[in-house]
Amino acid sequence: MDIEQITGQMRQQILAADSGKLIYNDFGKALPALRTTALYGIFKAMPKGRLMHAHIEASFDMHYMLALALSTPDVYVFLQPETPAFRYCQLAHKGWFEDGVIPSGWVLLQEAVAADPGLKEKLYEMCTSRTDDIDEEIWPKFEAIFDRFKAINNYRPFFEKLYYKVFTDMAAEGLLGVDLRYISQTMFEADGRRLSDDDYVLVLRGIVEKVQQKYPYFHVNIIYSYYKGVPAETVPSRLEFARHLQAAYPDMFIGYDMVGGEDCGKDLLYYAPVLREAGVPIIMHAGETLDPNNRNIEYALDLGIRRLGHGFNLYRYPDVEKRVKELNVMLEVCPLSNQLLGYAPDLSKHPAGGYIKRGLNVTLNSDDCAIFDTAYITDDLLLAYLCWDLSMADIKRCLMNSLCGDTALLSLFEEQWAAFEASIK
């Protein structure tokens, strides 16, 4: 039997055993059992191409991050009711606080866990998201999670340990690299000294160079980002910094994006006059919405973009879909994210399966795997295969799409894929 027959039979058996349709309706809860299957082992071993849609602020192994925080000296946790300044269960290194003075309500993490071992599970619960969290307040709850680990992750020694682990784990999972969205972060040292925005990029580059000693092909691109919903007059300063990144780090910087809830009250038409003068490539989140009147994908195309983050509601506009296909615009589809943020309650009805079958340029991605507690890409690939009735050839095509025509990477990927297929018996 070939790989299509072998994996097809495994899929039939898994779906037949899933009488409650948990795989379709709550993939996260189905994952622990799926990870014990032979099919999951095949997908884990699969060459993966590149991860095209991930946010550095939430792309790591949450269990590892929390364990690292617990083993790092001078890490504090806020255990009082939330205030305008601090989140319940927020983590921070001492250097984050002004003049090293620890405000009321913060306690040493190691001492807090020693006094209450159950706190480790509470931290995990407060830093991750599940389908049980979905309601009309899902976006505020989702965005609050980022605040809980932002301060600890920007402590430079912590950042270096965490993201060396991230990138080596990505490479071990079969990825050839990753495109990371990032918003300006204030990295700091143990003594409280703040580093510059350029220092942030240089630290990141140093980590990548260290990873490349083991995985020479692994490369990280950065997409500088800002928030949707902000006044348009605040965007030019961000674009100015994006142009600086393009000039200073042409080997890493690839574009500018605007992220956040799509239904924020300000569409891309509002930002269009500013974005037309960007002077850098625009790579835009658009269509991550259930609003039938949201035309952000169309507005993004009018800005000349060639990559769309999510593109979920494209199916509502056949004329726009035709343009996307004719222009070969890449769709950065994030299926598990779409379910966990309430856009796809039944994954078998997710529109991206149709996009793939209609020949659009689709890539599959994880978005914010730390918060969703998913693999960097394996879980989303398996989801697409199980829920959308795809072939392994479809999966391979999505992975190859992520290489953007790079002949060297395509050649490497084809070698890896041939060896992978030969290993499937």
C-alpha cells in the first residue's frame, strides 16, 4: 500500500471511533487521544516546510515556559484580584519593575508554588484557552492572556533560553523556518536596564545563528505588526520603524501587518490612505470574522497584498475569491485558532477545505500555539487531514506553498518528503 492508502485507512478508523464527533466539535479535547495514534506519529515525522503565521509573543511550549519561569530566580507572580495595572497570575522578573521595587500583591513564584503546589496548574489554566472559554468576551479574555507572560518573556536571559528551545523544537518537528509577527517589545536585563527595539532584533538574530549550528537551513523572518483599532494617525510612526527594519535587517524583515480583533470598528478602508504610503510590503490579517459585511479581504487586495492572515470569510465573496486565486495570494489558514476563537464550531464545515480543493494558495499554521497548547504545526495539519477529507497530496501541496517558490528549499523538501514516504510501511 502507498501512503495515501495507509493514512486513508487510519483516518477512517479514527473517525469511525469518534462517535461523539469530538474531532470536529472540540479538536483540543480530542488531541490527547489522537497523539497516541499511529497516524499522529506519521504526521509528526512529516517534513513541514515553513510556518507562515505565528506570533512570537505566543509561540512556545507553555509547559516549558512555566517550568522555566519556576526555575528562574527573582520571578514574581501577581496573586491578587486584577487591577488596571496587573493581571491575576501575571508573571514578571524583578528587573521589569521600576527601580526594582516590587509592588503590593506580587510574591516570589518559587515561594508561592512551595506554599501552594496547585498554583502551577492554575497558572497553566490562566495562560491557555479552551472551547469552554468561547463567548461574546472571547477576544478580551484572549488578549488578557498575553499580558500574563509578556513581562517574563522580555527578560533577556529568559527570552534567549525560551526561544532557543522554540526554534530547535520547530526544526525537530520538521520545519525549515518560521515567519514571526511581532509588536515592539521592551526587552530588559536583570538590573532593569531597558534594551532598544534594535537590540530585540539582534538578540533574536543571535538565537537563530546558534540554532543554525545544528539546523543550518532554519531561518526566521520577522513581520513587524501593530494593532487594528488604533487611530490612523498613530500608524505612520510604526511604518517608519518598519522601513528602518527593512533597511537594517533585509535578511529578516519581510513586511508589516496589523493584528487583533477584526471586528474592532475600524476596517482596512479606514487605514488605507496611510498603508498606501507604507514603503514596505504589507502582509495583512483579514477575514478573521463571522461578520457577513466585513470586506477587509477585498480592501487588503486593493492595497496590493500577496499574503492574507486567516482569510476565513473569503467564501462569502466569490468575486474576491476569484481575485485571490488569479493573483496567487497566499492564505495563511489557522484552523485550530479559528475554532478556539469561536469562528469554526464544527471543523468539518471550515471553509479552508474548500479553498484547498479549489486550488487556492493555502498554507496551514498554528497562530498562537502557546495559548492553544498545540504543536507548532503538526496538530493543525492533522486537523485539516481528518476534518476536510484531504489527500496526503493536498497536505504536501499546502506545505510546499509555504516555501514561496524558493528552489533550494523546495529541493530540500522534496528530498525529505521522498525519505518520509519511503519510511511509511
